[in-house]
Amino acid sequence: MKNNGTIYVINCPIHQKNRSLLLESKRKINHTNRPVEKEIYAEDVVTYTNELLGCSQRDENREDCKKCHLFALKQKQSVEVFLGAKVMA
């Protein structure tokens, strides 16, 4: 994850798996012009971010967990354009 010119590496297999899938869905959103497809891929992003936000191994004191949680929140907010208030429910 990149933040203010600094690259953060999140050492977590759950994060890495979901991040990869999430970024692929976002890439698909950016490469299609069809609103229906954008909505489908945006829903996929929400699914992957919810998995990260609801992680059973989350530890509030671990920096990796804090960074992962922040990453997931930002990604979820980024698809609000396609899904509106449904994303935040």
C-alpha cells in the first residue's frame, strides 16, 4: 500500500489474497464502460473489503492489521460511486 510516498508492506496471507482479488476487480472497473459491469465489479470489491474488515485474526495492536483495515476502508469508499449508500450498509 502506498501512502505519502512511503510503501507499506502488509505481511498477512489473508490481506495479500484479498488485496490481489480486490485490485483485479478495481482494474476491471476501470477498463469497462458498461455501468452494469462496473456495479458487479464494485460489489466484488465490497466482498473482498468486508472479508478484510471482518478478519477473525485482526489484532488492534498490530501495525499490519491497522494498515490493512485502513486499506480496506479506503477501497470500500472508492466504490461508493457505483453502489451508493448500499456499500456502507
